[in-house]
Amino acid sequence: MARDRKSEEPLVERAEGEAAPNPVWFKPVMLGFMLLGLVWILVFYISGMQFPIPGIESWNLAIGLGIALIGFLMTTRWR
């Protein structure tokens, strides 16, 4: 069956200065970074400050916070 042209939705045109919506993968990656940073910090404290990377001690906390910060910075670009 042929589709009726009237049932199609018109294309929405953006203004010149208006930003495009985010790609589909943006939100899962953003949440993934935040959760990965949280899990990294939890593993660091639960393991008695030995893991996820043994030998670098408190730098594990900085790495976890850095990963979570990437996710939080991505929230500023979320549309």
C-alpha cells in the first residue's frame, strides 16, 4: 500500500545558532563514565586502598574521581 503524503510529519528545521541534539550513544557513555568512576572509588575503599591498581595507593582515588568528572563534564553538553 502506498503511504499518504499528508500523514508524514514535516521536517523540523533548526535555526542557524541552535545546536543539534546529541547522538544516541551520548547518554549511555555519560552515565557509564559516572558509574565507572563510582565503582573505581568503591573498589579502592572496600579493598583497603590496595586495588584496582596495586602500588599507586591514593592515586586510585584521583583516577576514579577523574573518570567520574569526565561523565559530569559531559552533562554540560547533554541536550
